[in-house]
Amino acid sequence: QHRIIIAIDGFSSCGKSTFAKAIAARLGYIFIDTGAMYRAVTLHALEHGAIRSGIVDEEAVVKLLGETAITFRFNPERGASDIYVNGDLAEGKIRTIEVSNCVSRVSAIPEVRRKLVAMQQEMGRRRGVVMDGRDIGTVVFPDAELKIFMTADPAVRARRRYDELRAKGDDVSLEEIERNVRERDRADMSRAVSPLRQAPDAVVLDNSRMSVEEQMAWFMELFERRI
Ligand code: C5P
């Protein structure tokens, strides 16, 4: 069977990565989490003073971008690739609330998007990838053979993200998470460059009341019917 590109876009904390990773494992495809790339650039900017007290210095971020090498290395324990910034493992540091609070402003910078989109297109050149993000089906791979747009009730999404962060030992409040989820949706949908949009040919998946197994069953049915 020929290998295709599966584009998964949607709102924040919908479980896009969990879903994409399960699909990749099932099909023997490569899973690419593009949100991790925007988070890695944001983490690097935070660590190098291009973001101070929540204020993003766009010029400084762009300047840093030239010296920011983002790479992936497969981690068999996670069954997914870990992200590295200039050779340093960044995986555990990119999902904090601090990074989440700044990432949408960093991802709205055109130069940041240009660089990361080019990397993503290169990574998917040979197809056989499941890529999740906000603009995969609209901008990165408008010709993807299968596009899924994920959504879920904002309260359900905040709760899932909250449980995940608490399980890791992060001291966050549900209110803070819910505010972040809603604010990122708003910012991602209203930015000028490649805003979050449902591609006209995307299939919608609302997983508010679905387990991962149910989502996979839904996906395999779609995959077999369409491909
Ligand atoms: O998917 P995740 O929640 O980790 O993404 C973090 C942020 O990165 C999003 O809120 C969005 O601002 C940005 N992003 C993007 N385009 C993508 C993936 C993520 O702008 N393809």
C-alpha cells in the first residue's frame, strides 16, 4: 500500500498528539509533533532573554532563530521522538505552563513559521507521516491525502491537560489551564499568518466523549474507506 500524509489539526489540548502517535504506531508511520517545535523555539527564547516577564521581543526571537538548531531523536521508551535544541534534550521542559503562556505569540511571528514549516515539509517529503499541529492540512501539506480536524469541549480539554500536568507534579490550577487553553485557541485562530482553520476537505472528530480506543476504531474505519 502506498504511504500517505495524515494531517491532524485542531484546538489546544484535544489529544491530537496522543491520537497521532497511536495512528503512527498502527500504520508504521513517523509521528511528528509540530507543536513541540514551536514550544522548543519558545523555550530557547525564554532561556536566552528574548522573552522577559511575558513580553516577547520579536526581533530578539528572530535573531535567536538563526542559531537555533532543532533536531529529533527517536526514544523507544516513549515510542516517539524527543526534541533537542542545539543538541540539548528539551522534551521535558517544553510543556510547562510558562512555555504554554508564550508559545502562541512566538508562533505568530512570520519568520518563525517560515523556518518551521520548511523543516516540516522536508520531514514529510517521503510521506508515511502523521503530523499534528494547527496548519498542517491548510499550509504545510495542503495535498495531504487524509486530513482530520479535532475538537472537544473546552472544559473537557482543560481537565485533561490539568490531570496530565498534575500527574507530572506541576502545581497548576484548573482555572489557569482553562484560561490558557481558551486564550491559545483565540490567539491561534486570529493570527495573521496561517491561522488555525479547518481545511475544507478535513473530517471533523469531536472526541469530548471518546476514549483513545474509540478514536482509533473511528480512524481505522475512515482510513480503510478513504485510502
Ligand atoms: O500542539 P501544542 O499545543 O503543543 O502547540 C503549541 C502552540 O504552538 C499552539 O498553541 C500554536 O500557537 C503553535 N502551533 C502552531 N502551528 C502548529 C503547531 C503549533 O502555530 N502547526
